[in-house]
Amino acid sequence: MKHRVVIYGPTIVRDSTLIGLIKRKSDAILAQDTRQLEEALAAADAALLVVEFAEDFDVELGRLQKYRVEYPSLKIIVVDGGQNAISVVKVFKGGADDFFQKPYDPLLLAERIEAMGRERF
């Protein structure tokens, strides 16, 4: 069964290896901006969001917390680089279900997305 994966972030939406791996087993939507992201989330009964923190950390964390409240069934994987342990803890407390440090391995991230899809959908 395919599940909806919403991918948002400037680097990961251009990662053709990752996108190819995800699209084999999922209904993947590439959100180019926050409007597309929010439309995709609103249209899904249940979804998995793979979000890359690309802007100011606090802005991204606030958005993550907002989505957690608005879409309680949403599963969230955050992809970020160079963060210290305290920042990663904040990401989990903010509502993330998983975290991948950049640079990430596209195969491992795609497999985690598939596993989370089996758990939830």
C-alpha cells in the first residue's frame, strides 16, 4: 500500500536519488514552498512529512510545532545539519518522530520513510 510522503526543503527536493527511492513505494509530493506544503498536508488524511530545516532554526521549529498540533496523525522526519545535541532534543520535543543529520544517506532515509509508513498507514 502506498502512503503519502510530503517532502519539503531546498536540498532534499532536488535529491533525485532520494526522490526516486521514495516514489517507488510512496505517493510523494515535492513541496517547493510553505503554501504547497500546507496544501499537501491539508489534502491528506494521513501523511509522513520529511522536512529539511533550511531557514532560521526557531522559525522551522515553530512551523514543526504548528503542524504537530494541526495534523495529529502526521509523522515527521526532520533533516538538518550541524546541530548540537540540545538542538536535536528541541526538534524531538517540538514534535519530530525521527531525525537525520546532513549529509544523509538517501538509501537509509528512504528505508526509514518506508518503515514509518508501515508503522502508521
